[in-house]
Amino acid sequence: MISRVVRRAVIPAAWGLDALWRTMPEKVSRAAGAFLSNAAYRPMGIRRRVVEEQLAASFPDVDSTWIQETARGCYRHFGGELATVLANPSRIEQNLAKISDLDDAAGMLEGAMTLDGGAVIVTGHIGNFWLAAAYAAWLGFPTTTIAQRQHSLTAISDRRFAAMQERMELEIVYRDSHSRRLVQALHDGRILVLVADQHTRRGSAPVEFFGRPAWTTLGPARLCLGARVPLFLAVNLCDGEEYHFRFEKIHGGEVVAEETDQLELTRRWVLALERYVQDHPEQYFWFHRRWKGTRAAKAWTNEHLHAMVKG
């Protein structure tokens, strides 16, 4: 109850600070974002129980000190990274320019556009996923990205990217739009980017994530197979003030006869995403209830949870 009241007060305050945030030097805004997020962890406790419970269930062999340190790092990480996309569009472009393309995503996408006429990129809520969703457009490829209409802090970042649509070939389509718009984007030779790792029951299936089934959309796999274009996983990891863009092909775009392969492709990209989360747990968005609605999400005991989140 307390965290809900605090959250309702923090969100309007953030909108009020929006204009000021845009004028701050980047190092100052990052530090301010990390400081405010650290306070959100403690003493305010916004989503703290959700974060610590999910970390405890995903990493059962660690102790409570590791859980708390990783949770605190997660708050600091997203506070600092959110500050990068609360800035003006030119600041966002400066951060896009900091991305190191470690796996030659540019070359792989160029090949996909030449051979297949388009591509589907799936990413998760890890690192700076806002920049990951815009990176293909920054490279010069006509890109469509899917966004959820927000009424919270992230709505400010959505507004920033909307302002960039005219600066880059970045089209934003909201999730409540008709799915035909997504299919049409691929037929028009565009790259389609989806941040697709949150809980959903519509068009989804339970896919194992950290040893427990989590309802996951089949949309990226369905679009990839339907349009016969490649499916890639992209992850934009943070390393100090730089970014490392990891990019790997999940499926090559060839025809697959059996519809059940949508599930297999979904399992592949979820497993690949899990590897990055294993290596960088403090950069994953544990605030979202990822295992909601599954029995496995409640498999751990209250005694175990109490031991992990105490203090």
C-alpha cells in the first residue's frame, strides 16, 4: 500500500522534472537517475518484493546478500539508463553512436534485406532496450518498432522516440493497433523490432525461462515464419558509459511446414536471452511479474522467500 502511494506521487513528479532533465549534462542526469532509483529500492520499496522474489527463484543457489546487492544494482542500472532516454532526441542519438556492433549486426541485416527483403528482431528488457529498439533505424534501415501505450515513467521515453520518427526511418506502432500493420511492414521491406519478453496470455504459450514456464508471445516466431524472413535476437548491454550490441540469428527465414515450429523458435530466442540475463542479472527488468499465472511461479515456499527478502 505504501509503495503504491509513493509510486503515484513519483510519476507526476517525474513528468514535472522532465524539462529540467533534458537540460542536464548526461553524467549528471545518469547520476540523478541512479540516485532516485536507489531510493526507490530503499527506503521507498517500490516493487522491491517482486524484484527480490523473482531473483531468488531464478538463482536458487545464491544467498540473500547477493539477492539484495543484485536487486539494488538493478534499480541503479535502470535509473541511469532511463535518464539517457529522457533526454532530448539529439542526446539519444549521441548514445546510439556509442553502441559497439560486436557481432556485425549491420552486415547481417544488410544481407537479410538483400536476400529476404526484411527481418524480425526480438529483444528483451535487458541493458538499454530502448536504444536496442532504435538501433536498426540508427544504422539506416527502415524500421518499425512495437510499443506499449504507457501512463508511467516510461511514457516520457516513448515520447522522446516519437519525436525521433522524422529524424530516422523509425516507425512506432502501438500494441493495440491491428496486427496487419506489422505484416504489412515486413511486406514493405522493413525491419520489425519487438520487445517481447513480458507476460502475456494472448497468442502465447508457456515457455521455460530460468527453469519455470513463463507465458511468452509467439508473435515474433509467427511473423518470421509467415513473412519468410529471418528472426534475430538483439541485446544492447551496458558497459560503463558504452554499449555492446549482441546480435545472433535464431532462424534463417526458410519455409517451415509445421505450425508447431512457432513454439520451437520461441524457445530458441528465450533460451538465448536467458544466457545474457544469467551473465548480467543486474541489467534485467525484474520489476515485471514474469511468471504470473503459472503454478511454477509459486513453486518456492514462503519460508524460502522470507529468508531471501528479509532485512
